[in-house]
Amino acid sequence: MSALWIAHVTVTDEAAYMEYAKRATGAIAEHGGAFLVRGGAYEQLEGKDRPRNVVARFPSLQAAHDCYHSAAYQEALSFARGAAERDLVIVEEI
């Protein structure tokens, strides 16, 4: 069963966050992930507003989990720490 990686982000350091995004793209692709949403227009209906929204689909919950914990993604993530406020969840599709 496929899984979605859903992130809601407020970027506070554009240059550092763009380096994260560049590096994370490769790590996500290496684990079979494909972006469905990467920014774009949105409407906040409930909860905390975060102006950047990202959704990636992975072939499985395990693949999404393995991507997050991979050395390549963790290296990319080091650029996002301190450069953004983020919420990230992985959910299995039905």
C-alpha cells in the first residue's frame, strides 16, 4: 500500500531551505518518492497556517520511513533545521 509524506512548512531562511529542498529531492527519489504537491496555491481552513505545503507519494509506508531515516535525507535535513518551522507526517493511503 502506498504512503503519503505530508509537510507543512514556514521557511525562515530561504537560502538554507532551498539547499535542503535540492538535496532532499534526490533522497526522496532514491526511495521511490514522487512529489504530488510542492508549494502552490492553497487555502488554510483549520489549524496553524504554514505557507509551504508538500506532498510526496512513496510506494509504501516503509519506503517513506526508510527515506526519512536515510543518511542522504538526514544530511539534507541538516539544512532545514533552523531554516524552517515544519510539521511532517507519513500516512498510509487506502
